Amino acid sequence: MAKLVSKTYGEALYEIAMESGEDKALGLMEEIRCVNQVLEQNPQFDELMKHPGIPKQDKLRVVEDVFQGRVSDELAGLLKIVVSKERYKDLPDIFAYFTNRVKEQQKIGVAYVTTAVKLGEGQKNALEAKLLQTSGYKKVELHYDVDSSIIGGMIIRINDRVVDSSVRTKLDDLTKQLLQIQLG
């Protein structure tokens, strides 16, 4: 259900932004990043907006007081609608959907890379170049994570595609193959 909500609201915001052009969509994406940052820095605001004992009208007034004139009319309108429909808890997913949709339109890929050891700058640059060459993206945002349990190699996730060349996975596969051998 949450995916349907985030898609519905996120797609509506995307369509409104695209009516004004790609620059508007990119501007909204930046606004969303800033709003997310502010919300993360102020967990009390989140608690206030999610509190079941506070009337919806009071929450709407707070949203208007805090955001009106500080963000675009489109984003302020989305925030009001989300609060009035009591979907504030879905806001992070709505923002994520919109951001991913704009990145997709701009051919910006997001890759999550897990390695056993921290990569050097040269390795990161080579990986980025290889991903740009093979993926069809114009730009790739790389997020790195170190997990020593994979022993060696790397795991790359882009959207729903995963390339797992970790030593741990290769050892697991080898173990399965050896267990399947019937000794007579």
C-alpha cells in the first residue's frame, strides 16, 4: 500500500514539475533534498506531524507557517495535501519516488557498491567509468559500503539488478556444488 501511495503522490508531483520543464523538476529535487535535511535535523517536527492527538487543521497551519514562501508552491501544495489526507508518514517514500523518477529521466544512475576493503580514488574512478560505459547512464551516483564478511570482490546494486562477484558468494556456490557431488 505504501508503494502505491508514494507512486501516486510522487508521480503527480513529477508530472506537475515536468509541465514547467526539466529545470523545474531539478529545482524541486533540490528543494526536497533540503526539506529532507531540515526534517532529519528536527525530529520533534516529525513527532508533532505524526501525533494522533493533534487535529489535522493545526497540522495544516503548522505546515503553512513553516513552509509557505520558503519552498515552491508545488512542494508546499504537496505537503498540505499529504497532511490533509493523513499521509505525512509516507512523505519520505513520496520524496524518494519523485527523486528517483527525476534521476531516471535525467539518466542518472544510483549504484550501491559493497567491498571488503575501502577502495582508493583510482579504483573508484575506474569503477565509475566502467559503470558509465556499460549502463547507458550519463552520470552515476556511487554509494560505497565496506563489509569485510564478503572476504573480497564486490557487490554492485543498481535498481533491482545485482552483480555479486564477492568471494563469499563464490565460496557458497562452490560449497553447494561440492555437496551435490555423489560419491559412489
